Amino acid sequence: MSTPSNSEEFYKKLREQLFETASWPSEYLYKFIVKTDTDKIADLEAIFDNMGAVINTTASKNGKYTSVSINLCMSDPDAVIAKYKEVAEKIEGVISL
């Protein structure tokens, strides 16, 4: 899920899909890709700190990028989207999948 230029429309569609596919509260898996930079990865992890998240990181084959998977229980689709927006605002160059 790379956020397109019309992000509000994108988030509106995502919200509808999340309501249709899960009963809330529900487990949600976030996936992000960032350039391998310990500060960026730490900042990303800090956004989900103290939420009971299970965080896994995997470096790409050449080590230039890192995949960050974050699994946690979210209360509703609006909470899921709020975290996506917070990540996009605070972490430069992040790719949301």
C-alpha cells in the first residue's frame, strides 16, 4: 500500500475495506519499508511503543532497505489509519505496504 497523491480518497477506501474484512477490535499487520538507518527504524518502532506490538525487521539482500512488520491489536479501522498517517508524517521516505 503505497499512498497515492489523493491520500484522503485512499484512506476512505481502506477504511471501508477494513470494516468489511474484520470484526473489531482485531489483529492488524502493518508492513513498512525504509532505507536501512537505525534512527529511522527506531523512530518507526517508537510510534508503536507501549501498544503490545510484535515488531520484526528484515534487511534486504544488499542491506540498503529494511522491511518492518508490526503486528498488534487495533480497536477499529480509524485507529489503523491514524497510525498510517502518523508514520507517513514522522518517517521521511517510508513506504507503506
